[in-house]
Amino acid sequence: MSRMKSALLMTVLSCMLLTPHLLTAAPVTPAGQVTYPEKTFANGKAQQFTYKTEDGVTIRYFIIKSSDGVIRAAFDACDVCWPENKGYVQKGDFMVCNNCGRKFPSARINEVQGGCNPAPLTRKMENDSVVIQVTDILKGKSYFDLRGGKR
């Protein structure tokens, strides 16, 4: 194979491998909102995202297609364990608190709030996309602004 063909093949393969990552990592941000293609969440795996505020606070949240087929969103923090700044990890059909170990079924995310439940994040479905308003993301800032130690 010539050098030119090898270089072209490597370029095409790189583009194919990087394209799915770009869809989840670079949401469109028209008019104060972030938008993710619905198909990004088809596999039922929680996708983690961040939003950096003007004053440098990084707000973390996740979006998951739950076992009942609903796409749900929540902050990667709760009312109890947020000062530990550890968030959640997905194990099967559950989101598990990395601090206290409590498990929350995917179908309850964004439905139940308070305690150690992942704090709900308002989202809506529009034109085969998940749409989240930046103003709603900013409502979770107190979970991640650890400078003052209070929520």
C-alpha cells in the first residue's frame, strides 16, 4: 500500500472513531441551552457532562436513558453527600453514590429528590434531542462551589 493510501486510511479511521465522542462532548448551545442528540443515550449508559460557570465553578451532571425508556437528567451530586464532591457511578440499572454507596434505580432519577437522591435537572425532549436550559444547569452551582462549604 502506498504512503498516500496509508495516510488516507488512517485519516478516515480516525474520523470514524472520533465522531461519536464529538456528539456527546460538544453540545450545541443556541440561545442559552445545551442540546444532545437523543440517540446518544440509546444504550442506557449514563453520560457525564460538565458546564463551567463564568467564575470558574464546574457543574457536573449526567443524562441517562432509564430502564423504562425515559431520558432523565440529574446533577452529579445530592443534598446530603455533595460536600464530598464524589458524585455517582452507574452499576447496571442503578446510579450509586460514590460517597455513601446508596443505590438509585434509573427509573427514579429526576423523579425523586432530596436526601441522597441525585438532584434532578430539568430537561425536555424536542426534535429528537435532549434540551437543557443553561439557567437550569446554573441552579445546581451550589452543589459544586466548594469555596464556601455551604449549600
